[in-house]
Amino acid sequence: MLALSIGLAGAQERPAEESCIRHVTVVNVATGVELKDQTVRIQGNRIASIGATQEADASLPGVDARGDYLIPGLWDMHVHVHEPYELALYVANGVTGVRIMSGERDTAAYRAELARQAISPQIYLASAIVDGSSPVWPGSIVVQNAAEARRAVGEIKGGGADFIKVYSRLSREAYFALADEAKQQHIAFEGHVPDDVTAQEASAAGQRSMEHLLGVGMACSKRQDLLMGDLSHAQFFRQRLAIEAEAFRSFDEAKCQALFAEFRSNETWQVPTLTVLRLWGRLDDSKFTSDPRLAYIGGRSRDRWQERIQPMRRWNYQEFQLARSLFSMDQRTVGWMFRAGVPMMAGTDAMNPYCFPGFGLHDELALMVEAGLTPLAAVQAATINPAKFMGRSAELGTIEAGKIADMVLLRADPLADVHNTTQIQGVWLQGKYFDEAALARMLEAAKQAARH
């Protein structure tokens, strides 16, 4: 693999001096208010002040952003990393932070490997996946009973992971023991709702985030108990889809609203990952599968993708139609959750097939708006909400004096059209400025790395 060599030389750096962004419209993502003709002063890696642009500001080094919009750096709250060069793709797309959802058993060594990248977003790092017997992924921590689950929590906490990643095949005994031990040791557990646990139970047990809407459709079904039994015997992905379809056909609005009330009360965050959910119904679409952004995906990752989607190549039209119909229901569910006030964050599940690092976060925001979120709510799902979730609201999530200078400069208003989050003029990463030319060089270097 070609080393990503542009380094921070590609950035217009002034970490020791004051710099500024003049004549910019600052988007307050907490309220939706847009402050026009502002000067944002940056000192080192922090925002020093924000105020109306003055004549004296012209003498400061910095950027004239007349007509442009400034938002906080974006976060993708569900990613996987296959190759280190992928990290730069996030920054090049205005994503200044990521939650990596599958770590390694040696967390310290993995952190050190990630830290060697010259350009990288901030990272909130999972443990290795904790799963039950016959784990889905190699390298998982397998726990089969309460004692093993409690021991795993202690080892993960001691190893320095930011949180425990729980997965689908955990038994009820192991899951609830893990939940109890995690609470005692003050470490969060986040991830999949296991097949043998209901979404209601996971929320009550204290699971901080739930991914991919797993368990939500079941919990909204009049036939929840029966269908969960069917799910435990499903051997193929298409069988799972059929069971999920039956859950939606037996939808119970009262149960669903009660579930959403529990999510609100327990502060159970949802990360729908619509980007990955839509792909299963699009694999028969040649336009979708020939996406030009494949140029940024390395050969080994493409091989993994092809292996992953191989069983779907045997699907018939009706099976693809079922997957598309389920995705429509998933989007409707996200809309219902938004209107019910369920806390939500944006995540993509990059590097799953056709879930592109960096680029995919903008896909996700657009899909969330299609689902019923306002553009402001979608932007909040990638800025202020992740900051709150991680307990870092004092330093991230909004553009305010004293906060870390992670910001994205846009040519057009993202609150008028969420697609405008792709109109990137520049990125500040902890105060270091990458102009449009530097971002283009970053993308080209990543493309070259993908070829080797």
C-alpha cells in the first residue's frame, strides 16, 4: 500500500498564531439561527472569539468567507476501518470525528496504529466485538455465560477502550451480566441488540446506543414473541428479511409509541445507519454498484465486499423488492422516532459494501431528511448530538468561543438543503486549516493509496 504522504504540509497551518474566518455566516446548530457577517478567531486549536466582522479584522491572517457558511465539524458515529489511509477520507469530507465500532483486543496497540496517520479525525474507539457462540466476525471476544461476560468487561475497561461493542449472538445470560458489570465499572456498552433480547429490555438494561434499528420493528409488532422465536432459527439473511417484513405487517402503534417513550426516558440513542440498510435492495442496480467513489476503495476491501454480497446475487426480483420495501419501512420508522423525540445520531457503517468512508456521511444526512428529519435535525445528528452522547459538549458540537476548532466551510446553506454539506470550501481540524486545494490533494493521495 502506498503511504499517505501529504501530511500536514497540505494544510495552511498557523497553530501558534491567531487566524480568523471573516465575513462568514455562522450556523448555530443548536437553534438553527444563522449569524451573518461574522469573524471567527482561532488561537491554536481553539475558537478564541466570534463577533461581527470589523475593519480591523482584515489585518489578521485568515480566510475571507463572504457568502459562505460555517458549521461544526461532522461526526460519523458508526464506522469501520479496513486500511489506515481511509481516515484521511473523513477529513477531506468535513468529517472531523468518527466512532469506530469494532476495535482490536489490544486497544493500546490499535490506538497507536491509528495515531501514526498524519491526517485523521478524532476517534471514539470500541472494544473488539463481544459476541456469543459461533461469533459473526473473526477476532471477536466470545462470552458464553455470565462469568465470562463479567470478566470481559473488566479486561476491556482495563485495556482502555472507550466503550464495549455488543453483538447479535450474545445469550440473554451473558448480555444481562455484561450490562450489570458495565454499570458497576462505569463503562458504556453500545452496538447491536442481540437476537435473544428485546429492544425494550436492552433500553432498560442501559444500552447507550442501538444500531441499524435492530429490534425496533420487532418491538413494534403485535407478534413480537413469536417472531423473535422465528428469528433465532433463521439461517439466511433473506429469512431474516422475511421475518422483519412480518413484524412490520403486524405493526402496533401503541407498542411503538411506548417503546419510543422508553428510549426517551432511558436516553437510548438510535443510530439508524440508513446508508447500509438501503444497500440490500440496490444490489441489482448497476448504477448503484458502479459508483465512481469505488476509486477510493482498495482491492482487498473490494474483494471483501464482493464476498459479502455474493449470496444476494442469487436473489430474484421479488427478494430485491422485499428488501426495498423494508428499507422504505426503515425510513418511515426513523421519521416516527424523530417526531417522537427519540435521540438520534448519524452513522453509516462504512466500510460495508458501498458505504464509503467520509462521503457516506453526506449520503446518510440526505437519507435522514428523506425519512422525515429537518435539515437542521440531520445536521444536529452529526454535530451537537454526538458531542452530547460522548459527554463532550463543552468542547465539541457547536461553534462557540473556547471549543475545539473543528469546523467546515460550505459554499451554500445546509439548512436550506442538506445536500449542501457536500459543498466544502475548507476544513479546520483542531485549528489546522485545509483549504480546497489541500482537500483535493488529500483525496487524490487516498485514491493513489487505494490502488496499491
